[in-house]
Amino acid sequence: MELLSLLVVFGLGTVEIWAAVPAGLALQVHPAAISITAALGAIVGILVVVFTGERLRSWLLRRYGGARREGRLSRLWMRYGVVGLGLFAPLLVGAPLGTALGIGFGAPTGRLLLWMSLGAVLCSVSLTLAGALGLIGFASLGG
């Protein structure tokens, strides 16, 4: 059961850390394992997008004429560049979509991979810590 639970957390992490962490908590996986597994899943999702990035960038340019230059992530990009996008996108829109947006904005692949991975780890640790502490606090209210 533990391996299956970890696979669920990993699979959800490849798409969205916001889904992986609560699933891991619901499946009663140890918080450290949730944090590590969700982060690894997110990094795999980032790698898939980075390695298919040139085709994705070409498709975005054909379909939309380039990345949109309005909205919260665009403002984040204009102000903080790859670092800001990498640290906040996993929390705001998810790691794979944030990576795709970074590629659309023309971010250098190596820097994008580094900062998106760090952002995914920070997001995973933060959400797991908040969820685990919330469950502990909720349990202490009950008796």
C-alpha cells in the first residue's frame, strides 16, 4: 500500500503539487515522504516540459504569436525574470505550466530548470508542512 500511495503522490506531483500533498496526507504517507515524492514528481513534469520545450515554444508562437504580456505571471516575469517565475509559478499555476510559460517567455533552459525545480521543492515542503501541522492542530482540538 505504501508504494502505491507514493506512486499516487508522485503521479499527481508531475501535474500539480496542490493535488499531490493533500492526497499524500489523506493516504497517511509520512510528511517527509510526501514532500520528497511530490517534489520529485514535479521535477519530472518540469523535465518533460523542458525537453519538449522547443517544440512547445514553436507551437506557442504559431498558435498565439508569442507569450501573453499581461496578467500576474507576466508581471512577475517582467519584474523578477526566471528566478521569480521559478519560485512562484509552482505555487500559482503549477510547475509544468509555469515551465511552459517560461519557455514561451524565452527563458534560458538551464536557468529555468534550476529555478523551477527549486520552486517545486519549496512549494512541496511548504504545502506539506502546512498540511501536516494543520492536521496535528485539528487532531489536538478533538481531544
